[in-house]
Amino acid sequence: MDKDAKPLTEITEDALRILFREMGVVNTVRFLNQFVSGLGDYTQERAENMRNETVEELAMAIEEHSHMGSTK
């Protein structure tokens, strides 16, 4: 084990090289994306999107939407 720790930037570069080599670029990106937190304010967006609709109102909207695509 190394007594002297490497700088974090060097560790990150080494880790990325290993991941790219062993897993490929696409799988490395997919792996890393699970550690990236999202953007925005979830609580505010949820409140705006839900607009305090009741379950009955949501069910009615779903039913209306499902009939839009039918040709009966």
C-alpha cells in the first residue's frame, strides 16, 4: 500500500482509464451517471405537476387520454 496518497485528480484519471479499458466508454458513462445528482427542485416541480388533483381526477384524465388514440 502506498504511504503517500496521490492527488484526487490523479486518482480520478487512473480510475477513468481503468473503467474505459475494462468496461468501454458507454458502460463507464452509464456507471458514473448513477452517482450524479439531478438538477432542479424536485419538491417544487412535483407540486407544480400534481396541482393537488384527486385520484379520481387523475383516473379520469388517464381514461380520457387512453380514448384519444382509439378509433371506435
